[in-house]
Amino acid sequence: MTEAVHHRPHPRPRDYWTIAAILAVITAAEVAVTYVDALSAAVAPLLIVMSITKFVLVVGWFMHLRYDSPAYRRLFLIGLVAAPLLLGAVLFTFGVLIGS
Amino acid sequence: MATEAVLVEEHPDVHHQRKIAMWTFLGSEVLLFGSLISTFLLFRNRTLGGPTAEDVFDIPFTSISSFVLLMSSLTMVLAHHSATRRDWRQMRVWLFATAFLGLTFLAGQVFEFTVFVEDGLTVTTSPFGSSFFLLTGFHGAHVAVGVMMLLSLAFMSMSGKLHPERGMNVELVGLYWHFVDIVWIAIFTIVYLLQV
Amino acid sequence: MATLTHDAPPTSTAHEPGKRGLWSWITTTDHKRIGILYGLSSLFFFLVGGVEALFIRLQLAAPNGEVLSADAYNQMFTMHGTTMVFLVVMPAAGAFANYLLPLQLGARDVAFPRLNAFSFWVFFFGGVFLYASFFLGGGADGGWFGYAPLSTQIDEVVRMDYWALGLLVLGVASVASSINFVTTAFTMRAPGMTLMRMPVFSWMVVVISFLLLFSLPMVTVGLVQVFFDRNLGTLFYDAASGGEPILWQHLFWLFGHPEVYVLILPAMGIVSEVLPTFSRKPLFGRSFVIFSGIAIGFMGFGVWAHHMFTSGLGPVAEAAFALTTMFIAVPTGVKIFNWLGTMWGGSLRFTTAMLFSIGFIAMFVIGGLSGVTHSIVPADSQQHDSYYVVAHFHYVLFGGAIFGIFSGIYFWWPKLTGKLLDERIGKWHFWLMLLGFNLAFAPMHFLGLNGMPRRTYRYNEGLGLDLWNLVSTIGAFLIAVSMLVFLWNWWRTARKGTRASGDPWDGRTLEWSIASPTPEYNFARIPTVEAEDDFWHRKYGEDEEGNAVPIATAEEVSDDPEPPAGLHLPSPSYYPALTGAGIFVTLMGLVYLPWGLIPAAVGALVILWGLFGWSMEPIVKEHH
């Protein structure tokens, strides 16, 4: 029993270039944030948010996960959810809080 | 001569099967890199009197490396797009571009590591050193394998041996390549930006 | 129901040119042959691991034993454990999974036949590699769990390098298999077979595949760190330099605990097939059995630190893991009651396969109960590192997994070989094994509670340990005798065993709808499935009281005996074996760094050759 691959409209090359530009801008912003003293208290959450945004863009659009069979998403999500839970617990026992 | 087996009326969706396989593998790899990153987080301050992150990291340089790798994801997806339109020549151009950017990234890594070693940070200097190099080394090895696969695809295409049904096809290599890129997104933030 | 005896047709395999001989086995991509290869390897290593156990028991039979030196003893118990876990129970699960998954799903093979072969060869060479250590300086001697810094510090001797690299590569084999099985189960089920209609054994294969995929990465990182600490001078587990030996424990047990569920779930799956067949009743609460298997898999990720209760985790972590460990007993209990409910009111046939399954339930309950006592942290503080733990895990792994495996061996033997193992001899095997097993391991509960520590090569007189150690040793030798009985059964059956029909047990699942031994192509016609236990429902309807009423004979509703025309099966390939051989050479080189880099490089080139050849093998779909 095979699952049909969903054929929603694929992004076009122009969309890929746009996303690449966004990724570049976010990267520049990430670096900039670390140099701006006024933001130093908020550096960690800002960087995490920006990284996650880049992550979602690459996974969702470049890797096509947004447009593909939900099975792929679920398989990947198992790893994505398990990793912070399990490894976070380990770091907790060492008294290490992630991101600080 | 190997054949993939089926009765005439049975055609499993081979492409779907391979994508299931690749996404399953990538889900597993998340935990691999997660474990490496966790080890780093545990040891990031255990510098044993040796160089710390602030001492050796060159954020501007690494930013450029990161940018290079990000752009390689663009060329990768363009290669796949060309493949879906059966424009093999254009696909090869983008494949070579991706491989080139990947090699540039690796060259940047090698250079960066050389500088760190000169500054006194090696795998044996401290747990920080051990875990930093293990994490980035694993990532670099993954990039290197990716480059090999990209070049293989390009050369196979040049000699006319790249069938859309073939195992190592552009989309699958693309998924792997993008994954290696997003691991670097995490590493760049967690290891570099958040440590200085 | 009497077993049908008639002349089963010879296997189609034997009649095709090029399908016999060693080369055909080396290049096979047929899941059935790969399953047989796993099974034979597993059995071989079971005998080897058993001999190691006998040496251990000889040494401990009396106080201050002089059979083994301390060094030899360390190698014995390390290799015994490593062998039994990685080279016996896991490949046995691999054997059943490989052979049966496509058959139970109504498929012709797994999704990736060459990857399947690759998994076997990597496992095979991994086992050979591990055992090469005995001939090249000594077997691994740091315990099967390789705790750092003991595993990292003694780097003048390469024994633990063999161990670390061996386990790394066995992990590769498991990951490849897991990807294969997941893809197969998700994409190759027969038409009409929804996931919930998938047989319970097949479900367990899917669950363990996920367990392996998401647990192996952690131990992979740990093992690499061990190897680098030993060979490159890294400081991961060097406490004096700020390293963390406890990190190893976390990374190992993050894998190690899900691993024990990998070891037991296939056996539970087997029992879930055997019991209904010989009770002539459907599995009681079938969907609960499936869901509890999934729950065990999921919860299995949340209990790992119960192996570390004496390592100073702190009260919060200890309490949390104590609770999760207690909770995981619940889905297991669900299964036990469902199995009992299956037998209750059933028309029971006590074949050898059935006896082993019932034995599984009894022995596993005992082992499970001692496991629950471990979840109580203060109690575990005494039990930890004592023989009480050894008793616990042998009850679940031997009384559980091994008994389940033997149940499966007797059950599916006719499907594999076309012959039935002798029932009389089988019963001798079962009862001797049951008796020997309990004599060997029940006393260990007492020894542990009386303070006998693990992994210690001798004990003094006058500690109250003598009697039970002697009893345990006698039990171990009785197990050995029972294995000789099994081997005799095998040999005798091969010479003059009763031939079996396609459905000798009046079975329920699709594998019984085809001939015994399995035709090379599995199914002449891929069946369309309309219910769970589909084959049973073709043979039996139900009257008003829910009793089974025969509506067709097995022959009438079995698969077509004529092979289909125009059929092409996965072609053989030597690239998987070649790649495996390359991995072996690379590993040998890595043990002997730095000059080993040369053979390692050669091995790497062979790997590349294998991988390129594999990906370049023309993939042509032939149509007639």
C-alpha cells in the first residue's frame, strides 16, 4: 500500500532565491546581534528564534517538507522532539541549562 | 546485472520508499548531532586553563563560512529543480556549484582549525577542545561525504548513467545536503554565537 | 488438528541454476536467505556465548575457583554479555524479522534487498571482528557496557578498541535494517492490510526499528568518544581533566535501555502469534497488545537512568526515573493479561512451540517482577552490581527472549524447511531447558540479596555463597544438555523428519497460506486482505456463539501453487558483502593506529568501491 505524494504547487526558482536572500539577511542579523551591547541580555532568545526561522525555511521549503507526504514530517519530528527531551534531561542532571 | 524485482502489475513507488528511508535516517541523525552538541554544551566551559571560545573564535570568518554553506543549499535546490525539468546540463552546473561551495566551506574549516591549533586549542587541550573538534569534525565529515555524492551525481550524469530511478538521485542527495546545512545553522548559533 | 504429511514440492531455489553453492549465499538479496544466514550466525554465537557462560560457572562453582584467572574471567563475562546481546538475541530477532516480515505483509521482499544483505554482512564481519580480538591480544574485558574510565584508560592493550569499534559497526547494521523494515512496513503491505491488520509480530518489528533508530545515535557518539579517548588523547571521560565518566553512562544507557526492549519485543511478538494459533482463539485484546508494544517502545526512552541509581544523580532525577520505571510495568502487564486471556477458554494444543511461549510468560513475569523491585531506589542501592541483577536480566532475556525465540523456531521451522521438528524430542528440550534455566538463575536472586557482587572472579569460603553457586553451575550444564537435545532434534529432522504442508498448525496469518518451504517468490498472487488474521478468516466463519466453523480447507484458500509468469526477483549482488569486507579491513586498521592507517585506507577504498558499484548497478525494470 503506497501513499501518494502530494503534488501541491512547487516553489519556483524565484522563490528559492528569495528564501536564500532571507537566510542571508537573518545570518547577518544574527552576527550583528552579538555585537550590539544594548541587546546583550536578550541575545540568547533572539539568536534561537532566528536560527529556528532559518531551520524552518530550509526544512520546509528547500527540503520540501511543507509540500510532501506527512509521513516524512512525522519521521523527522520524532528525532527533533526526542533529542531536546532526552539530551536536555541528561544536561539537567549535570546542572547545565541549555542556551545559557 | 542487477534488476529490481516486480511483477508487471506491481510497482511500488520507489521514490516514495527512498524518501521515507532518507527522512527516517535524518531523524536518527538529529539525535546523533544532538548528542554531540550536548557533549559540547556540557564541556564548553571546561577549558583547563587553555584557550576559551572567546579567545579563539573569529566570528566574522565563521559567518562567511556559514553564509557559503547556506548558499550551497540554494544551489542544491536549484540543481534538483533542473533535474525535475530534465535539464541535465543545468543540473550539473548547479551540482558542481554546490560541491564547490561545500569544498569552500571545508577549506574554511580546515583553515580555522589550523589557526586554533596554532593558538593552542587542540583535541587534547581540554574537554572544550575535545568536544568542539569532535562536533565540528563530525559535521565536516558529513559535508565531505556530501561533496563526494554531489560530484558522483554530476559525473554519473555526464557519462549518461544518471537515471531518475537510480538510487542515489538528486533529490535524496539534496535532502542529505540540506540536513547538513541545518545542522550547521544549529552549530553556528549554539557553538559560536552563544559562546562569545 | 493432525499435521498434514505429503511430499512437499522441492524448493524452487534448488532447481534454478546458479542458486546453489557458497557464492549464491554470499550474493543473495533474498530476505529469506538473509534471515537464514542471521539465524545460523545467531545459533553459532549462542553456542559460543554458552561455552563462555560454562567457563564462568565452572570458575564460580566453588569458592576460590582456579579455572580462570581474573584476567580471563573479565574477558569471559564481557564477551559472554556482548555476544548474547549483540550477536545472539539481536540477530535472532533479525532472522525472524527478515524471514517473516515480507511474508506476513504479503510482499515479495523488503523495500531494499541489497541494503538488507549489507546489514547482514556488516553484522557478520562485526562479529568476526569482535572475536578476532581473542586471537590478537585478548577479548574485550571491560564489561559489555564498557564503563569509562575503565574502558578508556588502559590503552596499551587494544582489547577495548575491538569492543568499541565492533559495537559501532554492529550499530550501522541495525540502523540499515531498521530503515529497511520501517520502509517495508509502511509501503509494501498487501492491498487491504491496514496498519491495524498487520500481524502483531510485524508490529513489533516496526517498534524495535524505531527504538534502534533513535537510541543508537547516542551510544555511537559515546563509543566514538571512548575510541578517541583511547587513541587520540581526547578528554571526554578523563575526570582529572574535567571530563565526565558519568556522561558515558548516560549515552550508553540512553541506548542500552531501549536496547533491552529491542531484545524482548520480537519475542513478545512471536508469543503473540503462537498462543492464538495453539489456543484456536484470536489474540485477546489484540489492539491493546499492539498499543502496549508501542507504549513500551515509547516509554522505554524514559527510564534509562534507572541503571545509574547509585551514580549520584540526585533525588529529583532518581525519583523521576523511579516513577517512569514503575510505569513501564503497566503496558507489560497488559500484554501478560491479554496472553492469558487468549489461552483462557481456548482449545489448547501443547506443542513444543506452545510450551516455550507459556514458559516465556511465566519466566518473563518473574524477571519483570524483579525488575520492578529495581525501580525502588533504596532497594536498588543494595541490588545494584549484585547477582540479583544478573538473576533479573537472565530471567527476562533467557527465560523471556530466548524462550520466545525457541518458540518461534519450533513454530516456523516447517515454513522454513518444509519439515516439522520432532515434538517428542522438542519436549525433552523444553523441559530440560526450563529446569536447567531455573536451577541456574533462581539461586542468583538469593546470592545477590546475600551480597555476592557481579563481575568478580572468585569468592571466599564461609560467606554462605557456596551452595547456590554450585546449584547454579549444575543448572548451566543442564541448559547445555538441553541444547544438545535441540541440536539432535535439528539433525534428526534434517535426516528423516516429517514433511510439513503449507499450513501444518492451522495458522492464522498469511505466511501459512503458501507452501512449505516458502517458494522463492513468496506469493504467486499478492493477496488482498480483508481482516486481521486474514488467512484464518478464509478458513473459518463463526456461528452464533462465536465458535469457529470451518468454511474452507487450507488448500482451498491458500496461494496458487503455480509460480506466476514473467516474474523477476531481486538479483544477487556481491557489493553488499564487498562493502562489509571493506568495513572489516578498515576496522582492523583502526585498532592498530597509527600504522593501521594504511590498512584502514585500503579498507576505505574497498568500501568506496563497494558503494559505487552498488549505486551503479543498472536498475532496469524488465517487462514482458
